[in-house]
Amino acid sequence: MTAGVLLMSDLLKPLQALAPRINAASDDLSQSLASIEQQINDLSLGVEAWLIEDHQALSSEIVWPDNDRDSGYRFQHEQELGYGRHGDAWALLVRTVAYPQSSRQNNPQGWEYDGEPFELERKPLLRSSRSIRARAVDRLPALVNAIRDEASKVIEAVERARQVADSLK
């Protein structure tokens, strides 16, 4: 029994040395993300944007209703990075979205999207796990571009509305 305890203690030594480093790195990451979030907030753009294209998800998981893998129906849950309103504040966000899929015999991959996706959860990126926050870093430039594109769409819509209003005078 003591040999097992000693062995476990030996196994944990590298983790004990790593713990202060990962905790410090995690704190630095959170501070950097908070700074980025504040800089975006300071722009007062007031637009929501999400990275929803292929290979942009922070994580992905297949979920079968009632754990029935033979039902021919399942959901792909994806955690997506975005920016939007959360309560009364704007923030970098992570949302979990369920994409319904059904089994199709004529599809070589076996599964096709079937129905509209729906949001299951939304929370601030800064309250997400370390691994999700770390994965988000490489996607931030794409998110900034998505925010820019969304802001441009709003400007275009306002200009079209102005043209319509002017044409009615």
C-alpha cells in the first residue's frame, strides 16, 4: 500500500512543479482577454457577431437523445466564440449551440444537418475553462473581422433606410 502511495506521490511531483506556472499563465491570459474585451467595448459598436463557420468551433461533441445511438437522430453541440450582449453588458462570449443531425442512407458520411440550430447556453469567455479561453486566442482575429463585417452591414442598412426615407419625401 505504501508503495502505491509513494508511486502516486512521484507521479504528482511534475504536476506540482507545473501548477504555479499554469496558474500564472491562466491569470495572464484572463488579463489579456479582459483588456481585448474592454478595447472592443470602448468602441461602442453595439453589434453582435459569432464565428459559426466550419473549423471555428472551440469544441464539438456528438450527443444522442436519451443515449439512443440507433435512433437515426443526434445533435452536434458546438461551443462558438462571439461578441455580444450578456445581461446589461457587452462581452466576449462562448455559446453552446445544438445542431440537429439525422442519418441519411444516401450520404456517404451518414449524417446530415436536419433543422435549425438552437442556442443552449451563453456565458462570458472570461468565465469559461482555461482550455476554452486558450483555444479562443487563435480565433480572436477572425472574431474582430466578423465584428467589423457586422458593423459594416448595420451601416449599409442605415444608409438604405435613409434612402428609402428620402424617397418618400
